[in-house]
Amino acid sequence: MADVTASGTVLVDNIGELVTNDPSTGEGPLGIVRDAAVLVVDGVVTWVGARGAAPDADAAVVDAGGRAVLPGFVDSHGHLAFAGDRAEEFAARMSGQPYTAGGIASTVRATRAASDAELEANVVRLVAEARRQGTTTVECKSGYGLSVADEARSLVVASSHVDETTYLGAHVVPAEYADRRDEYVALVAGEMLDACAPHAGWVDVFCDRGAFDVDEAREVLAAGISRGLRPRIHANQLEAGGGVRLAVELGAASADHCTHLSDADVDALAGSGTVATLLPGAEFSTRSPYPDARRLLDAGITVALAADCNPGSSYTTSIPFCIAVAVREMRMTPSEAVWSATLGGARALRRDDVGHLGVGARGDLLVLDAPSHLHLAYRPGVPLVSAVYRRGLRAA
């Protein structure tokens, strides 16, 4: 396949199955076009359709060889700015120890001890790993520094390498504030926010058992909103609680995890613009119950899938893996899972330029070594992503 790295105009031709996520362009919710082509000019899709109707253009040509082409995956939930390793903790869980949020403290210690260069190297490594598996839009949170200086530097390091950055000072209460929770919440909503807001677009809180309660989460999110950050929230991962309804109350773009939901939670999401972002890697890696995606979809709720890459509970950057698990364990169809990992992720980030291949979209796409998007779930664990293009240029 052509290694296009420096052309302003690129024609991806001879596509067996093109997923556009634009029902006005092709068949079904995925807007599938067969025997298709896509034209990207200066990083933006300018034409899409049947290859026989492709416009004449002085373009570098990528021959897809009859393979399937999809929009690049949009990973709307990641924790890439960290140091250290928690493989032993994973092994202990697999031996029967339950997962709690307490293991985060070990990553905090390692992250604080790491240099900026070490943190940056880890972010670069994980973004490249995600890129090779088809991810073209990446979100990254802070949350492993939990001091003013370490949270700010985590965001500065990440911001040069990812598309979206999120301030997560309210991940857990660090050990030095164990008996002074109110002081830590005030710090997160005050001085730490002041240091981090210039480097973030979003504010997030882990609202769950062992982390922050609804009132604490509301205080932090409201402070972030007042500083121009948009809210999102970790909610209802470990137990049922008020996190999802708080997300709806505050107009959060996304409530992430959504594992333990009441009927009231589902009704609240269904009547809102808040996306339910599901993170199957976390349930896989903690042997926890999976969220019921079918229940959410049947209620008309927008669902996203994301990798939740982090060293403790979901150390994966693989969206294809998440798609396969979501289909097998969460009652999603392959087409629903692909949509949720592309346009669903874009909705969770309130982006309209990624997650689809309509005219005007960013020229982010992946080529599968397979004839159909169905193979992402049909052939789990197989490295099917054969090429990745970002803004029309070969990225992996």
C-alpha cells in the first residue's frame, strides 16, 4: 500500500467496503458505500462515493485493494500520563483479589518521581501504540500527579501529543490528604485548577466508591466550568450512585463507565445530551460485570466505546479489542460497536470533524486487512489494521 507521507491531495481508491458513518451517503447507520473511493485535500475529506464517479484530481493514490476502510477510531477516555507498572496488582486480581480504587496510589508515587522526559516518553509510546491499531483521535487525562505541580506538568506533557486534554485532579484523594478531604477538594477546585486550566479543555471527577462523592464532584466540576472547562465524569463504575445523574444535571458531554445503572439513571441519560461511554477493557481486566450496552441503546442513548488505557485497570490501547469484547460481552452488534468507537467517541468529545468520513471531516481513516468492518469482532485478537492515515497522511 502506498506510503503517502507528504501529499496535499490523496485519493484512497479501490475500497471494497467504505464505512462513512453518514447515512445520507450510503447504506444503513454506518453509511456503507461499496466499491468506493475517498478524496482528501489538505487534510480534509472533499469527496466520497462510488469509485467510478471519483473526480479527476492530481492526487497521490492509495490502492486499498478491495479492503474495508473506516473512519479512524476516536478514543475519548485515556490516562496516558503516568509512570510505573502494576502488573503484579493485575496478577493478584486474577488470583482472586477484588479491584478497588486504592491501587492508584502506587502510580501516583511513580508519576511524581518521574522526570518530564520520562512522562513524555510514555505518552508518545502509548499514542504510537494506539495509532498502529487505528486510533486517530486521542483524549488524555491527568490524575496521577495529584499535586499542583505534577497535575500541571502531566497536562503540559500530554498536550503536545494528543487531541484533547482533561484535568482530573479529582481522581482519588492522595495519601497526604487522607484526613483532610475538604482541604484537598478545595485545592482541586482552586489553586490546582488555576495551574491546570490553561492546559486542558475538560474537567473530570472520579465520582464513585473510594474516590469522590456527588457533592465533592459537583464542587470540582462547577469550579472547572466557571474556568471555561467542559465537564465529563467517571460514574457508576464500582457501584450504583449519583454520578450519572450529576453528569446530566451539569450537561456533561459524557458519563464514563456506566456499569451499575438504575432505571432512573437510564431515564436521565435518555432525556439528555450526555453520552454513555463504556470501557470494556476495565471490566475485562478487573473481572467485573460488564455494562449492559443493549439496555442503553434500546433506550435511545448515545453510546461511545473507549479503551480507558491506564496502568491499573485497563492497560490496553486497542480499540479493536474493545469492539470485540463489546460485541461478545455487552450485547452490541458489530456495526453498533464500530459506530460507538468512531462517531460515538466523537460525540463524547463534542467533535464534528472526526469519527466519520463525510465531506468536511478530517481525513482520518484506517484500512483493514479484511473485506468488512464485521471482521473486527469476527476475528478477535487478529491485527487487522493494515494502514492508518491522519489528515490524509500515513500515520501507521
